Amino acid sequence: MLEKTYDHAAIEPRMSKAWEDAEAFRAGKALEVNPKAEPYSIVIPPPNVTGSLHMGHALNNTLQDVLARFYRMRGRDVLWQPGTDHAGIATQSLVERQLAEKQEPSRRDLGREEFLRRVWAWKEHSGGTIVNQLKRLGASCDWSRERFTMDEGLSRAVVKVFVDLYNDGLIYKDKRLVNWDPKLQTAISDLEVIPVETKGHLWYFKYPIKDAENHERKFVVVATTRPETMLGDTAVAVNPEDERWKPYIGKTVVLPLVGREIPIVADEHADPEQGSGAVKITPAHDFNDFEVGRRCDLDIVNILDKAGNILLSPNIDFTRGVTANPEILSTIADFNGLNRFEARKKIVERMEERGLIEKIEPHTLKVPYGDRSNVVIEPYLTDQWYVDAKTLAQPALAAVREGKTRFVPENWRTVYFQWLENIQPWCISRQLWWGHQIPAWYGFKVDDEDPSQLAVIGFDGKNQTKTTSDRPMDQWWVVANNEEEALAKAREYYGRDVMLVESAREALERFPDRCIWRDEDVLDTWFSSGLWPFSTLGWPDETPELARYYPTSVLVTGFDIIFFWVARMMMLGLHFKKEVPFRDVYIHALVRDEKGAKMSKSKGNVVDPLSVMDNYGADALRFTMAAMAAQGRDVKLSMQRIEGYRNFATKLWNAARFCEMNGCVRKEGFDPAGAKLTLNRWIYAESQATAAAVTEAIEAYRFNDAAGAVYRFVWNRFCDWYLEFAKPVFMGEDEAAKAETQAMAAWALDEILKLLHPFMPFVTEELWTVTGEEGPARESLLALASWPEPAKDTDARALAEIDWVIDLISEIRSLRSEMNVPPATLLPLTLSGATEDTKARAARYEAFLKRMARLSDIGFADVPPQGSAQFVLGEATMALALAGVIDIAAERERLKKEIGKHESEITKIDARFANEQFVAKAAEEVLEDNRERRAEAEAAAERLKAALQRLANVA
């Protein structure tokens, strides 16, 4: 017996337990029923172990679950592989923050081993939060197979991939620029960099040309937004085609505050149309400048330390080739150790004192911030490990071009191609402790003639002296699968026994020629997640799961990680498994607020999915996500829509109770295709059409179309019309018609529960369970029931007849609303030009039409009566007598006034779009809002104009 009211809070945990107890989502379950069941597999984009469910997760996992439940019900052997990512930076930062809050020793004070023990303890205690939230959403993963990117099996896979790629020459060490976070003191990926529009300045510095008395120009003027980087300038670039500067190419300028002579070089990076046409080149602190430096073989001078402070001494690169002079000694003394932004102010002051600033202009620029640290990111020159991504990218490009993997929507292929065709080396090392430690071990190369190898030349700010650098002696390294293998290779290198120590410092303090230590850095988390489609299935072992479920069927993900994850899975999957990791890649859009703005904490427009599920239920949230997931369009999340779909669940619940109270019980052997009543043949045909539409739409990843089709069938066809048509049958005396309609209603409700289940699993499973208490026993949970297979042939005559009745009632209701006819007023309807079939239909459904359309009478005439509003349905003209019912003149004026309001709105919006400045400056969500408002106003105006035209026939 169904409860009186729909209570999602009670239903959801009960149904979750039923699925868990039945192992409903276990991979291989379908083989128990059909040993020939075809596999269907999805790997979940692993959420961060530190994470909490947000709307992006809700959308992504709802769509995956729709697919998993749909194909499971179609008899496929579904594996939805779950797991979480160790989230190197986020997790390490979280634990370090907790240590600080508890006033416990820092990471460095604890040491690596103890700190990692603390992280693992946190993971075991709190790392399952996101998984439990996904379960609450209804995610039908095979939770028995949950993986973690740092579990034993996946860690073994990571080591093998690193070692194999290194041995293949596809992993190497290099000194290049990276995105450097001075607070976290690690390299970070582009995805972790947030460009923030900031109001700053352009400083125009004058660099003296050497031997200026021999030249027309005395200075080269260069502009910079980061004055502190000038200390690392090693050239000025001009365009080789710029006639103004051609005579100066190959000359030198004297770098102010330093005294370093730097060349004027020719490079197309310099834009003749910008400023003076000359640009300062700082290869160690700008990505574009780094490439210019490589092309022009320039020196590279890094003037920052890892914390973002000025490092001038000891710094052999800064002082190399510069004769000690008062300028550089003063600069070292005044700037060494300063914070970069403090140094910026003082450098500007110093340049002003020397008369070397031509001008200063306000300038708006995008400043890169770290998403975790919220500090300004620096391009920073360091030794890092890299993957030769260009080589690995070639098979990944070919696979998509050849159709082995397809993108949905297809336009995302272009983004994928553009990135892979211009791909740069992939920096895979991170200066963290939490993560997969790089399987490389180092030792010192010992020179018998100079065993210390630590002395370098530098300036201490006062005199030219020999000072000690912290730069280590030359090192060699070995990449190995484990410590034993590394020690064996080290013994071979040194020709003696070797010991393993913690660090280079310990090796130096003990026996530099017989110690090795492991690389302290860890791998980028995208490196391990790039193996996700096959490492989670047991690779490098050749497991049965790997053979059965790889390649996976589809990947569902956001467009923002096409580069960081999708492309890398393609590259690594093809290299190690020789097959694409997935057949389809479905790219979903962003979830925005109801006005189209991107959600952010600073804007205060973030919607918490957990709060939404508390208030409206998981089913309402899921259906909203699916219904709004149109390909290529962002989801504009409206609480009104969520509430509406909660009401939809309530509507379904009440319809099921209505059926229950009217004796609609499933009947053994009932054949819906053999129904005799036109009404029942109609709902059967509608259900078949809906099943076909939903099936086709899900297969094509048109989730919004699938959700829309089942919504219309449930609300508009079944609840609003079929059950209304059925009421007189239930209350009538024709027992055969009553029994057939009861059986058909129960059958149709079952079909609804099946079609709706992938979108709203909790309420449908509950209704399936309770309605199964009477009639034939259920063979399984709804999650494991068979998906409807639509019949090809249905009764077109029944469809036409019932649809005619529905259309007639709908048109009359619309007309009454447009004309402001009071609800209690009964109107006569006259049909003119009607065929005998139409007259017969009107007669058959006369009582129903009168009740549902508020009619006093239904008559027939050769021509429509005077004083009536008219519309055409089929071959007949329908006329409602309005004369004497409403004030025709007043109604005409009202309609004209309403039309005028909408046309005024259209004119205002058109004027905005005619304004080029508005179009150029307005945010995209503002433009889209205006487009939508215009479309709504235009539709309303056309509707009202049609109503006004109808009144033309009313005297």
C-alpha cells in the first residue's frame, strides 16, 4: 500500500540498501541471466579524495548513471568503474593546514615518512566523503571495485609506465619554465592556474644603447608589467622587418641597475605595431621569452628563489660576465632577498631616480593565480621531468581522425586537434610529498681532482669573492622499478657496495661516492589518472576484467579537461594497450546559475547539491540535470525547475495512488497490444512511441530529449489525459471495459517506471516495489528489469481519435484563457464543415468534452455563428460564442495593450544589440538573457495577435 505522500527522505536510503543487498550494480551480474550479455563499461572521472559533491559532479555523474542504468536494463553486462584521485596538492595542503591548526610540527619537522603516515590516516578517516555523496545521488557504480590512484595496484602501474617511457626515451629531465606556485613551492598545471583580470600598469623603461654617441638613438624603450624581471633580462628583441630597428640588430644595450651588456636580437615575437616595437626578453621569467631565448641562443638568468623572493647572491648566472661595479653591488645589497612585489616598487623608484622611465600607463591585464594558494603564479626555471607528449600525441590524433574514438558533440574534435597538434612537453614532476614518488635515484659524480665541487664565483654585494653555493655536485641518476634494482645499477656504476640514504645532503655528509637517494618529487596527478581506463582493470596484469571491459564504451566528462585528462588517456592507452581507451567521449557543458553566470563563491551564486537533495530529493536534482543537458548548451540551474521536477515526482506518486485506489493491478498474461478500447489502444501506442524516442535519444546522448519525452508522456499523456479519460470507465457499469482499463493502467504505469528509472531511480524503484505487492510476483528489482522494447506497429486510428479530443480541449482552454472568459462560464461550441467521422467523435466524447472544456452544448452548422471566436481543427471550424459573455471592445483594447508591451520590449532589446559597444562589453550570459527575453516577447506578441484576429469575427 502506497503512503499518502511522497517522502524522498524516507525512500532514498531504503532503496539504496535494497540495491546494495541485491548487488544490483555488480559487474558480471547480467551474465547470471544471459551468459552472452555484451559488456558496457564506463570509468568514472575520479573525484578528488578531498572533494565534496558540487554541481559539476552532480551533472557528470547523473549522465553517467543514466547510461549505466539504461544499458543494464537492456541486458548489457555493465561495469561503471568507481574510484577517487589522491589529489596531490589539495590533500597535502589540507593535512598541512590541519597540522598548523592543531599547532603540531610542520611537514618538514615531521619528516616524509611520518607526514605521509598522517596523510594516509586522514584518507582512511575522511577520504570517503565524496563516495558517500555519489551514492546518495544514486550513482550505480560497482562499488565493490572502488579504486584509488595510490592503491597498491595502481601504484605498480604508474611505476611501470614511468620506467617503460623512460627506457623508450619518452620521459626525460630538462630545465624549462613551469607554472610555479611560490606559496606551495611546486610546479602546477595550467588547469590549476586562474587568470584574474587586474588593474595594473605598463612601465616604459629606457635601456641605454652602448656607444650611444655613435648612433641616432640613445635608448631602446621597452614596456613591462613586471619591472622586477628586468634584472633577468638577457636581450631586447625587435622585429626583423621593422625598418626603424634594422640598423641596431646585433648592437647591445646596457641593462640598468646591473651593467650587463645584452644584445638587440631579431625575432618575430616583437610586434612593430606595439609601443616602440622593441621588447625586453627575460627567458627565465616569461614563457614567450623562453622560446625567444632558445631561438636566439640567449643566456638564461633566474633572479627569483622558490618563494618568489629576489635571489641575486649567491647567483652565478646573475653575475656571470659582469664586471663588479658600483651599480650591481648596490643592486645586490638593496634588492637581494626582497619580496618580488616590494622589489617591483623599489626598482621603479630606482629607475625614476636615474631618469630611465619614459612614462607609466594604467593597464588592465590577466594575472595568473594559483587555485589552491591564491597567490600570483610565476613562470619559473627549474629542472623537471617531462614526457615527450608530441611523439605520444600522433597515434592519439590519428585515432580520432580515423573514427576509432568519436567526440559528442563533434565540434570538440577541433579543440582536441588544436591542442594535440601544438602540444608542448608535459611537465610531470611536482615538488610535493603526497603522490607517486618518482622512481629515480641519484648519486654524485665524483671528480678525484676536486672532490668538493661546491665552489662557484659570485658577488656578495660588496666585493668580488669566492662564495659557496648550495648547488650540488654533478649528479647521475638511474630509473628503476624498485630500490633493489636501483642499488644494483648503482653498484655497477660505482664498482663497490652502495647505501641508500634520505637526501643529497646526507650523501654529502657521509660517502658521496657510495650513496644514492631517491628523487623527492612526486608525479603530477594527471599522470596516474591518465592510466585510469586500464589500470583500474588490473593492468599491468592481464586480468579477465581488462580483457572484457577495455576499451571502455564511453567517457563522460567536461570540456575543461579535454587536454589534461582525455588526451592523456588517449596517448597512454594507445601506447600501452595499443587500443583507444574509449569508443565515445561525451562532453557536457557547465552548470551555471539561472542567469547564465558561472558559479563562484565570490559571487555568492553557488548552489549546493547536498542542500538541494535535502530539500527536494536526489530524483528532482537528477531529472533537472538530465532535462537541461542539451548538447552544446550550458545548464542554467533554476531552483524553480528543481522544485518543478520534485512536483513531477509527486505527480507520479499521486497517479500511482490513484491507480491503486481504482483497482489497477497487474494482470497475469495481459496483452496490451490486444486491448479493445480506443482509449487503451491510444495509451499503448503513446507508450511505444515514447519508449522508441527515449531509447533513441539516450543512445545518441541527447539526454534532454530523452528526459523531455518521458516527462511529456507521464505528465501530459498518462496523468492529465489517460487517467481523466479512465475515470468514467472506472465508475461505469461496463465490467469488461473496466477490467481492461485497470490492467492497462497498471501495465502503462510499469512502462513509465522503466522509462523513468534511469533519470529518477529512487521514486521509481519504490513504486515498483510497492505496486508489486499485488498481482504476479516481480522477477527482479526495477534496476534489473528489462527495458521496454517498443512495438513497430500501433493503432494509428486510436491515436488520431484521442489526439483529436485532446487537441480540441486544449484549443478551447487556450482560447478561453486568451479572452479572459471566467472559468465558471459555460460556452456553446459549434462545429461547421465537419465530416461524419468528426461528428461521430464529438458525439462519442460529448460528456467528456463538456466537462473538460466547460461547454454548455455541442452543435453543428453549415457556417460559424455570428459573434463567435473561431479556430480550425482538422477539416472543421470550431466556434465559441463570446458575444454577450465578455466585453468585446474592452478585450480588444486589453489585447492591443499587451501586444504593445511586448513589442516595446522587442524594440528595446533590438536597440541594445544595435549598439556595438553593448555587444562588445556585455558578458555572454547577459547577451543570452536578452536573446531569450526577445524570443519570449516575440512569441507572446504573436499569440496575442492571433487572439486579436479571432475577435475580428465577433460582433
